[in-house]
Amino acid sequence: MNEITINVIKIFVLGAMSFILAFWLTPILTHFLYKHKLWRKEIRTKSIDNKELFFFKKFHSEKEIHVPRFGGLLIWTSVLILAVLFFLLSKTDIWWFKKLNFLSRSQTWLPLFALIAASLVGLTDDVLQVLKKGKYIGGGLMLKYRLVLVILIGLIGAWWFYFKLGYSTIHIPGNGDFFIGIWYIPLFVLVMLATYSGGVIDGLDGLAGGAFAVIFAAFSGIALFNGQIDLAAFCAVIAGAILAFLWFNIPPARFYMGETGMLGLCCALTVVAFLTDSILVLPIIGFLLVIESGSVILQLLSKKFRKKRVFLAAPIHHHFEAKGWPHSKITMRFWVIGVVMAIVGVAIRLLG
């Protein structure tokens, strides 16, 4: 077999192994979550601007309270286990163990750091919500604290990119690289915050899981075409773990992703987009995240300055709920849109 074939096999095998591992771990995790009743103790009733959530309360019943959070643990722990396992096995003389190792300083150290660091911040928020601790509505870390921690993670990542890896340009598909110098650092942090804002997509069973699985699969393809095999494998491992999570998250959900999954995935996605020089197609590949966060921003601005709503409810998936769409229709149509936009984004990126 030639090197290209071996690399493609590596990516697919690791993705499949991640799915199998996460699938196997799920009963252990869910048993623990249900045994200790690790769910929010009350349904959310207030929006980010402290207004009553009329439509949300109408379509989301009290039975959702008894579904645990922390599903995101399944995703990042599976990635971490495989990364550490094959790194250690690569120290042996067995060549295919060496080949399956996807932990490398130039490609995967930083996205793995972002995934774990942000997931731990999210885990803290989830724990505080379950315990009803903290000053935030319903418990948890206040939004400003989460944003500060995301900015800190972004600054560490930006510093590493600019000073250690020497990144100072952004790629414009079809036109080549555009030099931005030191502006690379604030751009990196801004994109990480913008991507995190797309985390509001986690609102219906299966919606976030399907969206992120498609996004990371798309970036795995881009990394492969870039010759970044370890990064492609990393994205495939995340996608595989998300698919296992999705198996148990489709209606009726066995657990929810929670902030430990959402925050980790958003921060890791930002790093992957910069590593693959794909920052300008990130809004296309991650189109669902854009319309979700955009709908919230538009709704807040409209209520503040026009004193009326643009949508019946925000994020936009709740708008379609309010219009009477079944949850399954919203989720599957959003999945279709996500797949189509991911294909378009990958095609545009490959122009360059």
C-alpha cells in the first residue's frame, strides 16, 4: 500500500475506534449520571436579557429536568484516551502503533489543549448548575466569567500560533495568503468568541451532535488535503465520538451534551480552522452555528431598539418550534442544511 492509502486508513480506523470506545463508555457514564441525579433541578424560565421564555416553557416540559447533563464528557474523554493510548503504544516497535499515533506538536497539541481546557471550564459550569451554585440564573458560571476564560484560552492559542508556529497570514481561497501580522492574535480570540456564541445550537435533542459531527468531518477532509494527517485523524476521532453521543442523544435523549461538550468543541473547532488555514470558510462550514448565534443577536437588538421581536423565539430553532414544527423535522432539516453548507465550504477552501 502507498502512503496516501495508509493515511486514509489511519483516519477512518481512528474515527471508527473513537465511535466504538465512546459507545462502550456510554452505559457506564449514564449509569453514573442517573445514579447521582446529575441534572438541572429546574427548567430554564428566563432568557439572557432576563425576559420570560414563553414559547420555550410551552414546548419544553418539566420531564426534561430528569435528563442528565455532562454528555460532552463522553466526547472529550474518548479523544483524550485514544490520544494518550496511541502515543504510549507508539513507543513500542510495532509499526502500526506508531502510525496510529496522532499526537504531534505541530498539528494536534494545541487543538487537544483547547478541547480539554475549555471542556473543563464547561464541566465546572455544568457542576455548578446541577448543584444550583453560583450567581447565574439557575446556577453555573456567570457568562462574563465563561467569556473571560474563553478569551484566556484564545490568547494562549493565539500566542502559540503567532510566536511558536509563526502564523501571520490568513488564507483567501483562490487568492493565496494575506499577511496580517500581529493582528493575527486579536483575530484568533475574536473568532473563538464568535464560534463559542454558536453554542446556543444545543437546544433540541440531536441538533448539536449532528451539526458538530458534520463540521468536524468536513475539517478532517480539509486537513487530509492539506497533508495534515494527524490533524485529520484528530477531527475524525472527535466526529466518531460525537456520533456515539448522537446515538444516545436523538429523541428521547438519554443525556444532554452540556457546557462541557459545547465549550470544548467550539474552542477546538476554532484552533482546527486556523491550523488548516480555513478561517474564511469557517462561517460556511459552520453555517448552523452562525444562524443560531445571529438569530439571538438580531432578536436582542430588535427588542432593544425596535421594542419588538424578529422571531417568535430565539435561537432560531425555537422559532420553528413556536411555529409548530415537530422537533424531528427541525433537527433533520438543520442537519441537511449543515451537510450542504459543509460541502460548499470544503469546495471553496480547496480552490486554494
